[in-house]
Amino acid sequence: MAQVGVIMGSISDWETMTHACDMLDELQISYEKEIISAHRTPQDMATYAASARERGLRAIIAGAGGAAHLPGMVAAQTTLPVIGVPMQSKALDGLDSLLSIVQMPGGVPTATVAIGRSGAKNAGLLAAQMIGAFDGTVASRLQEHRETMKESVTEMREELDK
Ligand code: RP5
């Protein structure tokens, strides 16, 4: 059973959202992925959000671009934590996506990560951290990931000293 739902408004978002899935793969967190559009398939969005908890999901990662309603509208229809990933849109370089997601009115929190690839990666990590708060095995994997990052800096320092 999937623990995390990864949804996106368009196939054009996949090249970004794949980084969230890569992170979940690395941390051995089960996930499902789907294209659900807030404006093109609003009924699918409602059904997905309303059924997410009973289907066993623990968190949802939602990527969208432009007037990016998907994360907030999903968050409005579930009490699971929702993490919004702003796509780096062509017209406004993702500032439109970011502001659309981050400026949720009080009452329906939608966690918002950075624009684009880094945000997608962090969304995967953040979902894992939400699960890791109650799962020691996942918490250990997250700690290992931090150690690996630390070691990469040691390698950078050695490279600098060459
Ligand atoms: C949003 O519109 C999607 O999330 C995507 O980022 C953006 C553009 O969609 P396409 O025109 O590429 O399908 O719904």
C-alpha cells in the first residue's frame, strides 16, 4: 500500500516531480503517482483528496505550475499533510506557482517547498520526515542520508585542497 501520493497537474511537471519520487525510492517509502489537474479534472481531484486517508496515504506531494491551485485545493479536502511543489513556469519562472501555493489563507495549511527540482527533492524528504516522526526505520534512513551529505562535503574539501 502506498504511503505517499505524488500528484501533478500535467505530464510536463513530471521531469520535476520525478525528483520527489527518486527521493522516496532512495528512502524506501512506497508511493503512487498520478496526473490530476485542478482545472481540467476537478472531480478527480476531489475524489483523490477525499479518499486519500482511507486508502492509507500518510502525506500528499502535489506539484503544479502557473495559477497552481492543485496543492491548496487538495489540502482543502483532506486532513493529511499536503506539500506543494511550485513548477518553474516559463512565463514567470515559477514565481507565479510559488505565490499561488504558499499564500494559503489561514485554516488550510499547505507546506510549500522551493521552486523546481530542489523543491521536488525536498518534498520527497519532507514527506519521509513526516513518516519518520512515527517510524524509527524511516528515521534511521533519514539519518543515513544526512551522513552521506556530510561525507560529500568532506570530499569537496579534499578536492579543494588538491
Ligand atoms: C498546470 O499547468 C500544470 O501543473 C503545469 O505546470 C501547467 C502547464 O500545463 P501543460 O500546459 O504543460 O499541460 O496545470
